[in-house]
Amino acid sequence: QCPVYLLTGEYDFSCTPEDTLRTARRIKGAQAIIMEGLGHFPMSEDPTQFRHYILPVLDQIRGHE
């Protein structure tokens, strides 16, 4: 089994939070995370805020090894 994490910015209009939640519901065990205050390119929009969301995901992935 491979963990699936879907991260989407609150203001992402290319892949909306609604799209992400709908997709996550169709993938058994998937986790959807809506990143508040961020858009489609969170890593360049606000790297500090993006780290708040991505680091816990990376920690969880490391725990699955």
C-alpha cells in the first residue's frame, strides 16, 4: 500500500479544494490537505507557510518506510 497525500492551496483555481476533496474520497486511505492562504504554487508563494504543511507529510511518509 502506498500513502497518498493531496495538498491543495485554498486559492488554487486550477485544482480547487473541492476537486481535491472529491479525488481523495475516491482513493482509499488518501489524505486531503487544504493549505490555508496559499494558491497553486505554494512553495514559491510562501515557502514558510508551505513548510508548515509539507514537513508533517514527509514525516509521515518516512514513518511508512
